[in-house]
Amino acid sequence: MPPPLTGYTDRFSAAPGGRIAFKISSTFEEAYDVDVVRIIHGDPNPDGPGVKLRPVKTDIEGRYPSRFQPTHLGSYVVVDDMPGLHGLNGFSVAATIWPTLPDKGPQAVISKGDPTAGAGFALEIGPDGASFAVGDGAGGETRVAVGKRIRRHQWYRVRASHDPSTGTITVSQEPLKAEHGVDDDGTATIALKSTAAPDTPEPVLVAARSGRVLHRHFNGKIEDPFIAATADHEVLRALPPGKLPDSTVLGLDFGRDFSGVRVHYSGSRPEELTQNLNMTSPPPVTFNPGTADPAAPAARLVNLPARAVTGSNWDGTEMSFRHAPEQYRAIHFHEDDLADCGWEDDFVFDIPEDMPSGVYGCRIRCRHAEDVIPFYIRPRKGKPTSDVVFLASTFTYQIYANHQRNVSDHKFREKGKRWGAAQYLPDDHSDYAHSTYNLHTDGSGVGYSTRLRPIMTMRHNFLTFDDPYGSGLRHFPADTHLIDWLDAMGHDVDVITDQDLDDEGVELIAPYKVVLTGSHPEYHTKGTLDALTEYAHERGGRLMYMGGNGFYWRVARSEDWPGALEIRRAEGGIRAWAAEPGEYYNAFDGQYGGLWRRNGRPPQQLAGVGFSSQGAFEGSHYRRSEGGDDPRAAWILEGINEEVLGNFGLSGGGAAGFELDRADIRLGTPENAVVIASSESHQPSFIAVLEDQLSQRNTVTGVPHDKLIRADITYFDTANGGAVFSVGSITFCGSLSHQDYKNSISRMVDNVLRRFKET
Ligand SMILES: [Fe+2]
């Protein structure tokens, strides 16, 4: 069940003069109320400053009629109908497949129309093996199945043919590699109930079947699907691997244009053939659910299946699809893929000229239901309104979007109600697909995440963990700890997002004296990492890295999939799943995916510290080290007399917790870096990151395992008056508001920010 009232925006950020469109789905009969708030503090924990939302008068305030907007999960290929697919005197369909859930129920490999309703055909797999169904033209179908189980994660050829001369249909399945003792090779033929041609003007679908809504989504890989104007099953059987019959009328080549929406035809002949035939059938059907784009190519992907995955002929000689595209002709489809909910606009916000840069929310309310959809107002391009800018980690928020953690037990839910936390939990609603920390239903890792959907985890008052020592906030809500502190301390800041920085590069931040990150700026494109590096290391910018496990994974974007990010959980790193061999390269940009460290750019190079240890969501403290008295950095701890820093806070109960970063010259920490404090006394749940471990004894940089479990607060100067200050812990910002913002952590950050912006 989808949440009763929710929505999303067409973009995360806009400047005055720009506009943001809101797409709302409501299951209520009556209208819902809309207003806008400025989000200052999202943490509903009664032990902290509490939620602070400041109402803002805008033109979009008002009542709007409710309407339900559906979301269709599942990826597939759609090919508009074409003349060559009509008037055939017998035909065949075939593909090479690698199913991942063959026992789950019928899943379409190639279909046209809905034979169960009497028209079209479908080559499918299911518990009774490969099957073929054709419509009888009278509201029913003829169906034949091989009747032998198909093994998961094995390659098969599946073929079907319709032969009006004999009045039969035939289906076959053939494993590419037979397994001893397994009988899964077979053919079945049956007499047709009707000699009517299974003609329909509907489009051809790969990996789904038409109907009232698309259904029977395929799970697994499909390679070289085709339709041929031959009824002879033996012609299909005799085909060498990768070869299509001469009579092919539609063949699809998935081994091209890996980042795109467009699907290419195999060779040039099928396209010519279909275009040159006389048009005797109905005109091409435009079939484009969710994205009514008349300019869409005739054969295209919907809902972002996995590309650049190994095909049936991948032999390990190349690890990148760019080097052997012919070995990457498969696409991995999932029944739970999503690229874009495709909802219509309900209202559009024209950003007033005088709207200050900041974090905002569009609040929608109806009866007991409430949702606050966040958005950012950034300054106009080239017109900063402050010396300081907060870079919202929207790539990271998006990568984690709707992360289902299975942590929502009764106690957690009761706490959420008591505190007035966000109402919708991903554990309850899988309607808007997964995060890249989840697995697809077929057990494969989720490698794409779109922002064009409601994001339950990106709400100011969303609780992630049942944190016994604090609030359990992460990401967007956790970053309001910093937004609130800036507000409470009177620091004016502009706000921009990762997308803004990726789109515009270093020039966007160059005018600022200081860039502040949030608690967990983990995911970066080459564009955002380059911009921050040039800013802080060459252009005299001052970077305040206010979190942990930052600058860790490499992500990619594609112009064809504007809402999406791609992640390959390639070798190394603390990972939610592991990319398959041969699939470490991003389809979107062709680059080696995974850790930036494995791309020669450990976080220490930019920030002085990098991921070193992870534990449960619990915190400890830092202890001032010798570097705290170093004349280059002594000003940072000015006015702070304590040796122990941050043994308090709303995130895990301590400033050093959950994910910790350390300085390490062997990983790129600059020689002139000063560590002013290091954390200690971490709980038994903490382990050293896997990429630093070689064995139970040895580590990559020679630091003993237990010494890797620490966060270092680190400072260094850079060229042209630049500087970097890094705290190296995800829970750090949770400590800022302690004792009415009068505490050692708050004082330290204030010392740094004032010096950075005032000198
Ligand atoms: Fe993370």
C-alpha cells in the first residue's frame, strides 16, 4: 500500500526566478492543504531543541484537489508496433536468458499484446519452464509449455514458433551448459485452437507483458531477443550463438549505447526491412506509460534495468564492457526497477526574487496525514548572498533513498509516534522502489537510485535507528543539526546541492570563503570531487568536512536518465552487496566504479581523513592530542579547557561515532596536517574497514587493527590561503546543540568557521 498522502519534486533545488514542480498523490476524497516552511531543525527528540519549522508565506499556499497517482515498478523494453510485424505467414520469437527467479511464476521474455485476452503472443518462463501462448482471436489463448524446470543463474536459449501451415505452436528451452543429472532441455508442440493470426497493434515488449497494466515482469538477464518471419523451429535450433536468422523482422542489440534509453536494432537489415514493407496494418502505436514523450525512440528502455552486465559469452578476457561490448549484450531486468514515478504536476512554485537561500519544505496535510517534501533554494548563479555555503549531500540522500532496514519494531514505532516523527517508513512501503543498500527481489544488488519519486527517508523528522543514546537520525534530518546550529549561532549561509555542484563545477563555490559539508557526504561524481579538490587545494577555499565516511564511493549520472545515480559496489569497501565479476564499470560513464580510493583518490587526499572504522550507531568522545597545542592549530581549541571533547550528543550519544575517519599520510593526508584530537573508547561493535585489512594480523598501511578504530579531527593549510578542517565522524553534528549550544564541540566549530570566514 502506498502512503495516503505524499509527493516529490521535479528538482531538488532552484534559485529565485526559477521554479519547482510538485507531484502529489493523495488517496483522500477531500482536498489537501499546502503551505511552505523553512526547515531549521528536524530532530523531534524531546531531549534536544525540538523540531523548528518556520512558516513562509508563498503563492502555492492553499487547498488542492486530491488524486491518486500510481507508480509502476519493473523494467522492460518497449518497441513501437511496426508494419513488418504484421501479415506474417508464421513467425518465431527467441532470446538467450539468465533467469534469477524462474520458479516465481510466469515472466515474459518477449510479448506482444495479451494472448490471455485473445490477441498477440507471449514467450515466457515459469515453474513449468519455457512457454508460448498465442491469442485465438476470440478472447482466449492456446498455450504450450516445455514442462521442465529452469535453473536460476544459468543461461538458456528459449524459442517459440507459430506455424499456420501445420496449425501448431512449438516452444523449446536449451541450457547453454548441461548439468549432469539435470533434465532441463526440452521441446513441446501443441495444436492451435484457432488458425487466426495472433495479430495486434500493440507494441513489442521485452521483459513484460501487456494488459490493463503491464505485468509478468522478467527477473534476470535477456540477450539477443528477436522475432523472425519463419515458422521453422529447426532454423532457430541451428543458429550459431549470437546469430539471428536471415528472416529476422525485429532483432535487438543490447550491446550498444549502454548509458542510454534508446535500444538499437541488430545490424541494419531488420530496420530497413520493417520500414520498407507496405503499411497494411494499423499505424505505429505510441506506448509510453509514465513518460508521454513523443520524441522517444521507437525502441527504448523503461525503468532503468541494469546495463553493462556480463552476457552469455563473457569469458573473463575483459573486465569492462567498453573493451568487449559484444560480451555485454545482456540486460538485467528486475520487477522492482524504477526510473521515474512519472506523476503529473499538481502545482508549480515560482521562486520569488527575494526568497532567501535555505532548506525548505512543502507541507501537505489532509486529516491525520502529513508529509513535508523538502527542497532547496540556492542563490542565483554567480550571486552568492553569504561568505559561507552549505553543500547538501543530495547524492548521498538519493543513494540511500527509501532504504529498507527492517528495524521498525513495535518499540521503534511507538517512539516515532510519541515524538511526532515522520509517518511513513520504507519498511512498510516498497511502492517507490529501493535504495542502493537493498537487494532486488531476485537477490541482485540495487545499482541505481532515482530522485523522481517520494523519498521517505529524506524527511526532516525521519528516524533511521532506534538510538538508545540519542535520536537516531541520519542524512537529511541529521544535517539539520548543523543547519540549526548555524541559525542559532547567527551564521548566515547559502545552500547548494551536490547536483548543483556537479552541474556547474568549481565556479559555483569559488566565490565563497567557506564550504561546509553535512554529516555524511559519502557519494561523489568526478565532477563534485574535482570541484571540491580544486576549491580547497588550489583556489584558496576553506573546506569544513563536518562528517564521517565522506568522499568514499564513486557515482555516475546519465543525461538519458536525468533523475538517476548509478553505483557499482565493486571490489573493496564496507558494502551492502558485491558487484558481480566483470561488472565493476559504470554503464553511465564507462568509468571504473566503486571506491574513490580504488580510483587512486582516497578521501585523505581531499579532506586529510578517510574512512577507517564502522560500528553500531553509537558514539564516544575525542581526546585532545598534542596537535591541539600546535601553533598552527591551537586557535581551534581556544576557549576550550577540556581534554575530553564531545562525550554527549543527539547522535549515538557522542561526537565520535558510527563511522570514523582517520588521518594517514600513506593514504594521502598532507604532510602539514595537524591532528588536534582523536577519538577513543569505542564500543565493541566497531571494526576496521575492510579495505584496510589484509589478514587477521596485517593491514594495508601497517597500522594495527585496533588503532584503526578512531576518528581524527584534522586541520591543514593549503595553497593560496586555503584550509581544510575535518571532524571525521558521522555523529559529530549531533553534539552541536548540547547545553543550549554552549559546549566544546560547538565552540570548536565556531572558532573554525569564524576564522575561516573572517580572515
Ligand atoms: Fe554511508
